[in-house]
Amino acid sequence: MADTFGQDLVGLLPNLRRYAVSLCRSPDRADDLVQRTCEKALASRAFFKPGTRLDAWLFRILRNTWIDELRRERVQGTRIDIDDAQDLPGTDGPSRAEDRLALSAAGAAIARLPDEQREVLVLVCVEELSYRETADVLQLPIGTVMSRLARARQKLADQLGINPSDERSSSNRKPR
């Protein structure tokens, strides 16, 4: 007796698609659901009992796959096709590349700072400790922390070509 499982499965595709469209009300989504159903049916072929109705078995797989998808959506949220979402905020490639270069330059400039300045800069600017907390950690007077931080910031600005006085003066200018 010849095995007709594959042929019978192909013959039932229109029925599966009709049922899938009735469940999800979207032809595209129904096609995906039918495809997943066929994949599961082929993977679980050994569990199909010959002599029983293949269509009922396939409909059950399709329905269970649909229910699993609905549960997954409830947990993950709804999916949005990226092609349908034209107004998503994001960054462009050149901008990201420039940002990476700037970050790399800043990291290298920080690495070139003297240890005592780098340590204060990291504690205050990265770890967000207050001047007092930084002074306590380093067992230094708060004035020393402040002066080391000021020198570290100035060296970074010089190394990165940032002139804080130009930025302040341009932001304080009145429009003409």
C-alpha cells in the first residue's frame, strides 16, 4: 500500500487555508498559519493514526498553533511589520558611525588622563557619585576632588577639540 500522506496533505491545503482565514481574518497571516501547520504535521507524521480523518487531525494542529500564537502575542505584544511602520524613530548609518568614532575618541582621551584625574572623572561623571561621596571614597578633601575634576574636564575638552567657552558664548548670544 502506497503512503499518500504528502498528497493528502497537499489536497487539504485549500481547506486548511479557509479555516485559517476564518480564525485570523488575514490572508497573509492565514498563509503563515497554514505553513506552520504543515511543518508541524510533517514533523509529527508518526503520531497520525492511519484510518482516521487527516483533515480533522490537521485542523486540530492548525487550531492549536493559532491558540499558541495568540498566547504568545499576549505576552510579547502585537507585532508590527517594519514595512508598515514608516515613521519609526531611529538613527541612520552615517550618524551611528560618527557617534561610534566620537565615543571611541572620548574613551581614548579618558584613558590618556592621569590616574588621579581619570579616577575622579569616572566616579563623578560615570558612576554619578556626588563630590562629597567621591571625596569619601578617595579619602581626599572635597576641594581636591573638584580641582581634579575641573582639570580632567579641561584636558578632555582640549584633546577632543571642544572649546567650552565657545559653546557658552554661542548659547548666550542674543538673536539679531
